[in-house]
Amino acid sequence: MEDKAQIQEAIKVQGEVVRKLKSEKASKEQIDEEVAKLLELKARLGGDDGKHQFVLKTAKGTRDYNPKQMAIREKVFNTIVSCFKRHGAETIDTPVFELKETLTGKYGEDSKLIYDLKDQGGELLSLRYDLTVPFARYLAMNKISNIKRYHIAKVYRRDNPAMTRGRYREFYQCDFDIAGQYDGMIPDAECLKIVHEILSELDLGDFRIKVNDRRILDGMFAVCGVPDDKFRTICSTVDKLDKMPWEDVKKEMVNEKGLSEEAADQIGEYVSMQGGMDLAERLLQDPKMSQSKLATAGLSDIKLLFSYLQLFQVTDKVVFDLSLARGLDYYTGIIYEAVLTQAGVAPVANEAQNGANSEESVSVGSVAGGGRYDGLVGMFDPKGRKVPCVGVSIGIERIFSIMEQKAEASAEKVRTTEVQVMVASAQKNLLEERLRLVTELWNADIKAEVMYKKNPKLLSQLQHCEESGIPLVAILGEQELKDGVVKLRVVATREEIDISRADLISEIRRRTSEA
């Protein structure tokens, strides 16, 4: 049994932490996290009767969403799904957990973040870490050799998340993938076009889509003197360049990963390079890079990719960036990442400002990423049959955080329902008539509601419409019922017009379609 005095002392200290954060006007997430710790301590102390008190909180790295947040979220999802559908994708779903061996060995150093579950009836299971590995398993299991699919679902990572920066343990991913044997770089270019469309449509501010190729990285490592067995681990260190300055990345390569200082310096020269098709052409002539068949194949593909991106009219936002590595083990070719560079949005972490990477505006972190993974399906296929794949994942949580910030900053009211018309009454004893009319509207597929009171006041019904953003009110009164009409009120202008009962549905449709 813990010493009561110790817990009381800890409560006192934790209380001070919470008060300090509140006085400093710290972020809501930070305060909530410390308040949750305080509540846990109080629960350990127990109530007066010595019973353990129940703590009301969400699990670490998770959150609830209120109706306003869900309305914003739904709008973002709708934008993304309509883009995926515009490009001809169909959708699938897979279980939230997979056999542990399905996920093992696919994520490199990030594998430690996989959530393992307790043995359930002889099966070792893990919660899915992303939607790409389950997709590859699905293709191999169902012997599918080509499909264009999207999948929106929750994934899980046993991380120590920074919720203030849109990072969680449970979060949604929105994936679009093209599987199949096609001519080079056409599907890859379409994935980049999709990212460009979504980020432009969501109006999040300025963005850049960084592009590189795993073969260029591997070729670069080889010509810089990185031993073969260190490629993946050095790659995951290079991947930290968006969060750490080059000096720290170099230190990790040399001190922790055992790379020679000379090799690290040579890598440093290359990873500071950025450009477009011109850079790919220049590197093809580079005396070192041209020695590597892998690198030259990757550079030729980058050139081809940029020629298609010009036709898709997206080269204004795409940059060939040799520092882009993406840590996941399954990438085999083109890799890309979209980064918001809008000033005025809280920056994510201490973004690298090294060499060519430093920009006037502040980087707020990756909001989409993906690449080509031609070998993943073959890992699951009993005969090792390969299905080439390329895909992109939209970072919905980070996008949502920014959209939420923007909604808070603007005075614009977020509607949380889609009700088009409120059926109201001007006098008492008209409940049955209201219910008859609202049923007619529902049957005509019009979004409508009534107040759950027998005799509500007309003023309170109209106030509800103004507060909820309901555009129209269908008002019933004894005189209207005698005349066979309904008084239709426009909430915004307070204009009222008598409409015959027979014309009401078409009039509501006309007015709501114009809105």
C-alpha cells in the first residue's frame, strides 16, 4: 500500500504544475494531460470510504471528438474521398488487427511501435500499424494482380505522441494505392497529382511535395562508402533531417551507427541538394553517382516523372530533394512527402533549417507521404509472385489539427447538423399536425426536425434554428391548416411566405439547392 502522505505530497506538486500551465496559458492538450495525471493521483488516494475512485479520461494518445470537430473532420474526409473517386479508385476494408508475423519486419526501426495483443486462442496478434501492409497481405491472399483502391481507417502506434502537434497512438489514415504492372512513372505521377489536388482543395496554405527515389539513396550510400549492411539504418537516420539539423544527423551516423566521418561528409554534400528535372540531369553526369547502376536508374525515372508532372500541371509544388529518405523498409523506388510551408501555423518540432532546406516560411511537418513498394506483396505470396505497387497516405490528423486551428481563429460558425427545415407551430395543441408534416418531409428525403415538446413557444423554436444554422422554418397555425398552406420562413432574412401544402416540398428543395 502506497504511503498516503507521499501521494498527498505528489498531488500538491502536480496541482502546482497544472496551475503554472494555466497561468502561462499553455495549450489545452498540455493542460489536459497534466490534469489527467492529477486525477490519477487523486484516484490512488481513494475516497473517504477507502474505495478506489474511477478516473474519467481517454487513454493516452487518444481523444474524443465533439460535434463541431466531427463536422470539420467529415468535410475533410469528403474532400479526400471525392478526389480518390475522381481518379477511379474503389474501396476495401481489412481487420483492425493482423497476425503478428504479418506485420513483423516490414517497418525497419519503427517496428518497436507495433501494438502487440495478448495471445487470443492460440493466435499472436498485433494492431495494424498502417494500411499498406494489410493491403499487400490482402492482394497476396486473394491473388489480385491489379487494383486501384482507397482505404480510410484507424491505425495504432505505441508511440509517446505529441498530441499538440497532431500525433496520436490511435489515428486515421487515408490511403490511395495503384497495384499492377504498368509503364513506368505513370501511376507514380498520378499519386502526386492526387496529393496536389487534395492539399489545394483543402486550402491549408502553401505546400511542397518532396520527391526522391530509394535507388538514388542506395546508390548514393554505395558511392559514398556506406557498407551494404548499414544502408537501411543510415537511411532511417537521413530520414530525421526534417526534424534535426545536419550536425546532429551526422553525429548519429558516426557515433551511434559507426559510419566513417568521410562517408558521412560525402552524404552531407548530396543531401543538401534540391531541384527539379535539371538536378536529375546534373546528377546523371556526376562522376560518382554515374558509377551506380541503381542511382542512374532512379535518376532516369525522376526525369520521366517530372515530364508527366508537367503534363499534370503540378511541377510548381514538386521538388526533387535528396534529403528525403522515408524510414519504412518496404519502399523500393520513388518516395515522396508533402510538407506544409505556411507561415502562421504553429511549427512542428524543431524543423531542420540546414542548407538548401531553409525557407522563408516555416515548415509545419509532413501531411502526406508515400512511394513505390514493389516487393511487399511478394513477401506474402507463397510463390513469391511480385505485384508492383505505388501509393500515398494522407496525414489526416495533422490536416485536421490545422483546419481546427483555422476554424477557431475565424468567427465563422461551424454547422454540426444538416437539417434543412424545422417544422414549428404557432399555437398550442398542434403536435399531431407537426408530426404529420415532418413525416411528409422525411418521406421526401428532406432533412427536417421538430421540437420534442407538445406545446413549444414559437420564439424558442425560431431561436433553435438561428443557433443551429437551420435555414428554413415551416410554421403551422390553425389558420394555415384551414387554408391548406404552410408559412415558410427564411431564418436569415426573416421573410415569410405562404406556400400551399402541395407545393411545399418542391419549394423547400428549390430554396435549399440554391443555398
